[in-house]
Amino acid sequence: MTSLDFSTTIGSTWFPAPTFTASGCASSGRELAQFFPLREMGGIVTKSVMSKVRPGRPTPRMAETPSGMLNSIGLQGPGIDAFLAKDIPYLTEQKARIIVSIAGETVEEYSTLARKLRSVSGISAIEVNISCPNVENRGLVFACDPEASRRVIDGVRRTIGGELPIIAKLSPDVTDLVSIARGVVDAGADGLALINTVLGMVINIDTMRPQLGGKTGGLSGPAIRPIAVRAVYQVHAALPNTPILGMGGISSGRDALEMILAGASGVSIGTASFGNPKAIMSIQNELKQLLIDRGFTSLKQAIGYAHRAEAGSTQ
Amino acid sequence: MSQINKSAKQILAPVVSNKRVGQYHQIILNIGDLAAVCKPGNFVAISVGGDTSKMVLRRAFAISRVSNSSTFGGTMELIVAPHGQGSKWLCAQQEGVMIDIVAPLGTAFGIPTEPVPVLLVGGGYGSAPLFGLAEVLNARGCRVDMLLGASTASKIYAPMEGKRAVNSMRIYTEDGSMGQAGRVTDPIPEIIKDLDIAVIYSCGPMAMLSAITKISDQFGVVHQCAVEESMACGIGICMTCVLPVENEDGSISNLRSCIDGPVMDGSKVQWSQVGTQL
């Protein structure tokens, strides 16, 4: 039996496995707990929560596309107080490692949310979702604006202090992803989550109108995987010391390994769980085997391995 | 909160038979012990297209009936119309093929504790789960009457053996090609009065469920309806299949039809607000 150190670290936090849910694709864990023990994965990234109850966008909210899907949920959720009262105790009881994802409409809302999380025990990290595409006004997608991104992360960092790692979730729908990534890291992000969904649209040819109630939606699934691999590769090349949670269409151990080789310290699984509730468990097992097969003795050795200098290169 | 889908399992279930019945396919899967925990109203989420498929999402189908007594062990019957790519794939699967299923999912029809008269109303192939329900209600001692409706004869699903558990079955088609011409909701007020109906169970398109709710509210009859909303996961994690439903405190929330449904209290669903911004 070959031994493999499968653990990873995001900022100051250690995780026994590099496999996570993607925010918005696992609710707060109860639904998946019917299919596998939540403590067996690296951690759960909970659905992005806002200050108040939010009903989300009108239906239809979903359209399947080739090797993917569009969603237009619009951050439906119970609000931070109900989330902290009901979901955190449940997840703690399950011994799950918890990354809480937060979303706000203003810089102040993010800071308010961070303040509520500061004293909560049992949280491993905070994901700051500044890139949800399902908002009324595209101008509100902070991650499309380097300055707004910086201000959100700076506000959360000042509020939370130095204790909990902050992971900034970014959008691929930008011209220069590296400069936005650099900006949020300078403002205090310990890690990055790459990528959020890609803005898309389906038109129903019977009604001859956009299929989704919200008209546009976020594209996810294997259709966007090469975009995610490219994004992780580019950002890791520029910021090799910043841990990245890689996501976008990962459905197999092979896909997870690809993301690790591109530079991700961990992977999040989203749409694949819709098609297979036990996807995270099978991806985790396949990834372990693929690492062992390639002679790695630790996951960390494989992170960014695709960036190594070619044999004979002088670099 | 109680455990979600506590009986659900993901298994590979072999196709026992696949027969064409008019416009539909009757597909029987061997599901072993899971048959014992499936209740009328529950649904199954099925992976379609095989391992290399570009279809990444499961398809949800109402479980029309389960059986424990057959020579195959526990079986599940599905009535599937080959409409889209996923259902066409499923209808093309022959005996012996292994199907990846997650079941049983969602809420079930509530069975009255007393043997009260009940009315079952089905629209199109939505009627399929009502036959399994009729058997359970019949066993409870309820008088069961059934109305089936569709736009035209070919869209009516009414198997011969389905009549065994019902006291009467009336069929309505909008074009008059089968049974009586008209809408399936037309005779409901008369039937409620004549038979002293206590509960209406329904399954079918949203417009029909909404129309039945108007009538059931007017007569103060309980209306348990099985809703159909497009779903990505079927297990409660994607949040796409929501419907506006009134809470106990009078407020309205978008509830998941996969977890809080498919069987819902018709009088609580805010039919006029479906597809609008809350």
C-alpha cells in the first residue's frame, strides 16, 4: 500500500482532503448527508448567504445545455441569522469542515456578514462571493471591477482580523483576471476560488423569448472546464504562493487532477453533484489513485506541476 | 428539521421490461428492497444518456406503482412519454440494461385515517401515479372515483387493470376524441356534492392543478396535488424547482418542489405568482 499525504492547506487552515462542495451546489449539507458522511470530504462550502431572507429569481431557473446547464437562482437563502442558528450547529454536529460563503449588495453588507461570523466557532474559512452573475445589475458584480473587489475584501479583512482565512471567489467574465486576483490578494485575501459560472443565455424557440425567468444565467458543468483550467493556470503562474480552490465542470478524478496540476490547492465540485449525489466521494477516490499512479507521495507535490520547466530549459 | 429523503438510495436498477403502451412506455425496473419504502407520490431521479452523455442532469419521473410480489423481487413501474432527449433515451433501454436511479424522493400523498370518499384527477400522463395511489386508498376502505383528462385521446393514460381499484372512471378530452368532450375540471363541483368528497388528489399540468384548487377552496375540500417543475438535481441542492407557497405565518416563500413536494397542499400554493418575482 503506497502512502499518500492527501491533505491541503488554504491560508492557515489544514484540510485532510482537497475536495469541497462548490457554493450554491450543496445548500447547507443536509441533502447530501443522505448519500455520504459530510466529514469524509475536505469540506463543505455553504450556499452564499446574505444579510436578509432572499426569495431569489423567478422560475424557470434552469436550462440544460450541452455538457452543462444555466442557472438563475439569484442567491435565494434564509439570511445570515437563520443560517447561523440552524445550519452551522447541524454541520458542526456532522463534524464537517465548514467554509461559509457570503454575498452582499454593498461593501458594507459584506463587512456586516463578516462581523456576524467572527465569533462563530467551527468555521474553517470564509468565501467572499463577489462574482454571482445572477444579480439585476451587472454593475453590481464586484469581481468585474478591480477597485470594487479590493474594497470588499479590504472591508472583510478589517472586520474579521487575521484569524479566519478569506477566500475571494472571482468571475471568469473579465478582461484581465490576473490583475483582479492580484488586487484582492493585496487587499488581504488568503486564497482564491476560481471560477464562478460564466454568464450565458438560452432562447426558447417555441416562445421565442429567453428561457430563464432572469433572462441570463450562469453556465456551469463540463462545458466550462477548459475556461476554469486556463483561469487557474494563469493566476497560479502570477501568484504561485496564493492557494486556489479550483472549480468549473469537475466530474471525475481526472478533471480534479487536471485542476491541481494547473495550480489549484483544492477542488470544488458543483454541477456534478446534481447528476450524481456521490460525485465528490468518487472524485476523491479517483484523484487519490491517479496521484499514486503518477508517483506523487503528497497532493502538494502535484499542485501547479504543469508549470514546471521543460527538461533542458534554462528557466 | 427531520432528515431529508431518509429512505433514498442511489442504486443501479436493471430494466425488467419496457413496453410501449399507446403514446407512452411502461418501464419496469427491479429495485429490490427499495420498493418497500416507495410511497404513492414519490419520484425517482434517473441518470440518462450513459457515461459519455452530454446530458449532465438527472430526469425526474413520478413512480407510478411499486410491487413487492413479483418474481423479480421489488419492482418500480414508470410511465414515460418519449418527449425530450432524456426520456427518449430511457424509452430506448431494453431488458437487462442497468439504470442509475436515486429513489424514493420527495413527499408522498397523505392517506386519510378514515375511509372517506376521495376523488382522483389526472391530466395526460400525469395520471400514472394515481393508479398506485388508488390501490392504497382502496385498501384503506375509501370510495375512490377517478377523472382523467387530456387534450386528445392519444394523451390519456388509462390502463385496463387501473379500473380495478376505482369505483368509477370518467374520461374527458378537449377535442371529444375519447370519453366526454370538455375539461376534466368541469364535473368536479357536481361530484363533490353528490359523493361528499373529502379529499381531491391530483396530478398533471399546472393550469389543471390551479383550476382544481379554486374549486376545492370553494367547497372546503382538501386538495393534495403533485406538481411538476423542471429540476436539475431532484435532491434539494440546486434550488431550481421552486414554487411560491404560503407559510404558516402567512408569508410566502419559494419552496423546492423536490423536497417540500412534489405532493403539496394545493390551497397553499400561490398559483398566480408562479414565475413571478417574490
